[in-house]
Amino acid sequence: MACLLEAPLRISVLSEVTATSRHYVDRLFDPDPQKVLQGVIDMKNAVIGNNKQKANLIVLGAVPRLLYLLQQSSSSLELRTECAVVLGSLAMGTENNIKSLVDCHIIPALLQGLLCPDLIFIEACLRCLRTVFISPVTPVQLLYTDPTVIPHLMSLLSRSQRTQEYITQIFSHCCKTPEHQTVLFNHGAIQNIAPLLISPSYKVRMQALKCFSVLAYENTQVSMTLVNVLVDGELLSQVFVKMMQRDQPIEMQLTAAKCLTYMCRAGAIRTDDSCIVLKTLPCLVRMCSKEHLLEERVEGAETLAYLMEPDVELQRIASTTDHLVAMLADYFKYPSSVSAITDIKRLDYDLKHAHELRQAAFKLYASLGSNDEDIRKKITETENMMDRIVSGLSESSIKVRLAAVRCLHSLSRSVQQLRTSFHDHAVWKPLMKLLQNAPDEVLVMASSTLCNLLLEFSPSKEPILESGVIELLCSLTQSDSPALRVNGIWALMNMAFQADQKVKVEIVRCLGTEQLFRLLSDPDTNVLMKTLGLLRNLLSTRPHIDQIMSSHGKQIMQAVTLILEAEHSIEVKEQTLCILANIADGNTAKELIMTNDDMLQKIKYYMGHSNVKLQLAATFCISNLIWNEEDGSQERQDKLREMGFVDILHKLTQAPDPNLSDRAKTAMQQYLA
């Protein structure tokens, strides 16, 4: 029986809620303007803090009617203002509410409302627009559709503290691309917003600061302009420094540090400037300590990682500031003590977001250890660090996996770490697993790390080889992403260095000559260079040279010809001539050059080239071809003498470059012996 009673009860409650909501909507259509106004005011009071009521009113069609009343010139100013307030309240509900409002074209209606001269109405429209635009579901492009909107918003900045707060907040949320930065910059954002940094209102100062941080991010033009801006007679960078002082709110310290970080990274402030070394860096390190909230620690660590990423001196300073390396280890033990946390909501939030701390710590460790051997050692010796990285590689959060592999990549630049901690923790296993089916971003970083693990002195090289890595790397060389093609071929190049014949044959078999030659005509120079490096490593030691050239000699010689004839950089041509020198070192392979007069003419041309590197490599070829102790050397020497090579060698013995003259003298001795 209870089950039967349950359903009607629910229906009656639902219909009751809908009925009361319907009553609010019906009043919007009353012919008496005074009753409509009272209806809107009652609706405003009913929806405050009541998401269910907001959703009901949206479903019942309140939004189009409110927008209609807001736009009618016959509506009283009070009614139009109250409509904007109710719409703002509805926007503070769920993301679905925002979607419904945007679908009803609330944004153009509110932007139109800003043309009204009444300040209170303008503020109500702006407050609602601010709420709509800060939602992640609102397309920010809607702010830029009409080119008159941004200049009009700039002109409203001076109207009141509220217009300043709402407009700068809209700008900072809607500035997502370099194009947006340019639009705002061109419409005078810097001149109009800079004075707001000394506003008596904290909210205005804070929003202006946030605006500058999004405008300056990776933008040289904005950053270079900001450096010369004066606010009340003081340079902007000094205003930011004051905002980073310890007596300022944390949010302000952090955002000011971000502004200076972005200006520094854009090249507007030197990395050794005192405002970076003595103010910004220490402020960001301070944000990493455990007395700060989770999101402050995350933001502090990520901004610090970005600040010092390209600068070894900043990395060294940071690594010795406030025991940063050890402090970051706390990011993995969060929240540390459950009993100490009285706020259950906060604890729940922190537990759900603890992965963001791990991601930030990995990013900062990656940045700290990207250049300096001592710092890398310090990081790997931090408690359980390698275990943490290994477990980070298989976390459910893709961002943590990416940050962990970035950290691993940074540490893998160390010969010492490759030989010790990397080997001890068998990091290649989770790395190989990560390479199986990861997004491109993770694949690029993981394959870069693998390149380092495959270096000849790395103890991980053997087990990786045995795990069937060649096929995986060959498949990467077919990727649409140039970065993945480079890494695939780079890893194969490292693997082929001083490898035994079996490995080399397997690489050639798995890659296939077609793919090898496709890579030799790759539009990306890095891919081409690494492919030439692979070929050079494959064609080393005589038996290997002869064996590969006996199977693929014709195609390889064809590829070499094409590269030497095409428009390529000196580096590419030098690498190609070095491959030719290796072929010339083979017992039987050298005949492929000796029987190819066209190739011999090319070598002759490069021996007389204006670039010493190319002359050296070409001379190396000839030296290998005429070497005395090998069968048939006399015939080869005679042929090359007839072609005028001895005269060129003689001339090169007088070359100003000592390496080139020595190489030419060594070759000449073969004729005299």
C-alpha cells in the first residue's frame, strides 16, 4: 500500500511547486504595469538562493518575457532594472540555467541595455552580464561579435566603482586568445584599466590586476607596453611589487606575481631584475608552503614552474629558497591530518582536488630539474620521489600523468640518474605502458623520455629493446604530428647507435625502406635530420654497412643524391655527406660510389665548397675511398686522380682550417705510400 501512496504524493507536491511558479510567470503578462512591476519584485525575492524555483521559472518561459520587458522603451526604468536583477539571479543558478539564458539571446539584450543613460540600470545589466560571462558554458566570442561593444564598455569604466569592477571582470574572463588580447589592447585597455590599480575599492583593484595578468600572458606587445606604464607617477612593475607584499591579501599577491612572471617570460623584464629575483620568485615559493589553501599552493607552484622554465639561474635560486624541494614533497601527502580540519566541506573539496597538487608538484620539479645536475640529484633523493613519479604515470587524471612524465623527462637528462634511480625503479615499464594508448600530448613527452632511456649508456636500453619497442617507435614515425615523428625516429637513432647487427636489421625491416625514404623527404627539418642520424648509425662498422647496402644500396644512394641536389641547410648536407663517408668505408659498399660518376662529381663540388664543414665531410669520403690497405685501392686512386681529386686535395693541404688541411694531408699520404 505504501508504494501506491508514494507516487500521487510526489505528483501533488510537484504540481504545487509548478503552480506557484506559474503564478509568478502569469503576473508578468498583467495589463497593469504596476502589477507587473510588483510581480517582478516578488519573483526576485522568490528566486534568491532557490535553484529549484529558478529552474521552474526558466522551464515555464519567464526568461523571454523578462527580456521583452527589459527591452521595451515603454517599460519604466524601475521595471527594466528589476528585470535585469531577476535575470542576474537566474544566472547564478546551475550551468543549465546559463545555457537557457544564452539560448534566449540574453547577451545582445543586455548589451543593448548598456546604451541607456541611467547608471543604476547599466549596473544591473553589467552585473548580470558578468554572471553570465564568468560561466564556463558561455561562449566568450559573443562579447566580440559586435565591434562597437568593447569601445562602449571602455567608455563606461569611468561611471562608477561597480561598472569598473564588473567590466574588468568581464574582460578578464573573456580574454582567452591572442586575438582577444589584441582587440582589448587596441581599444585602450591598458590606459583605461591602469588607474584602477589604485582604486579605493579592493574589488576594483583586484579585477584590474586579473585583467592585466590575462592581457600579458605570452604577449610581448602588451608586456613591453606595461613596462613603461606609470600609475600615479610610479612604474607599473613597482605597483605590482607593492601588491605582492606580505600584508596584502593572498589573492592579490599571487595575481601580481603572475603579472610580473608573464612580463618576464614575454621578455619585457630581465630574469635577473631584482623585482623577479628578490620579489616575484620568493613570493611564489612562499605560496607553496602548507599553511596556504590548496588552490593557492597549486597556482603558486604552476606559476613558479612557468617563471623559471627557461632560466637555469632562477632554477638554482628557487632550489635553495625556503627548502622548496622538500616543501613540494608535502604536496603528495594532502590533506595531511584529517583531524585538524574542522571544515568538512573544505576537506571534501581538498580530497577531490588533491590530484591538482600532485600535478603542480610534478610540473615544478620538472622545471627545477630541467638543467642542473645537482638539483636533479636533490629531487631524486627526496623521500619516495621515484616511486611517486612511477605511480603518477598510471594515475586516472590525464593531467597528473602528463605532469609526471614531464618530470621524468626532465630528470632523464641526467646521465647519473639514468644509470642509478631510473634503473633501480625500472621506470621504463610504466613508461612503455603509457605509450600504448595515450593522447598526443602525453605521447610526445613519454617518447621524448624514451629517447633518453635508449641512449647507449642507459642500463634500461636492453630491457626496453626486449620489450618489443621497435614496432611502437616505427608506428610513431607515421604520425601526423611532427613532434611524434621526430621522437619516434630519434629513439630509433639512439637505439641504432653501436647496436649489434640483429637490432639494425630489425629496425630496417620494421620501418621499411618506403617509410625510411618518406622520412628523408619529410617537410620538417628535425625529422629529416634525425632520419639521417638513424641512417648514419645504421651504416657504421663495415659488415653492417656492406650488409645494409647490399639490400638497400640503390634506394639509399638515390636518397643521398636527392638531398645533395635539393635546397637544404648546411647541417642536412653535412649529415648526408657523413653517411656517404660511412658508405665509402664499407668493403663492398664503396663500389656503389666508385661506379657512380655523378656522385663523385658531387663530392668534388663539396670539396671546393665555401663551407668548411661540407669540405671536411666530402674530403672524408675521398679519404675512405683511397685508403691504401684495402683491396682495389690502386684502381680507385687512379680513377680519382684522373678526375682531378689529387689537385683538389693538394690545394686543401693549404686550407686555413687546421682540421681540413690535416684531413687533406692524410688523404695525400695514401697516394704517396
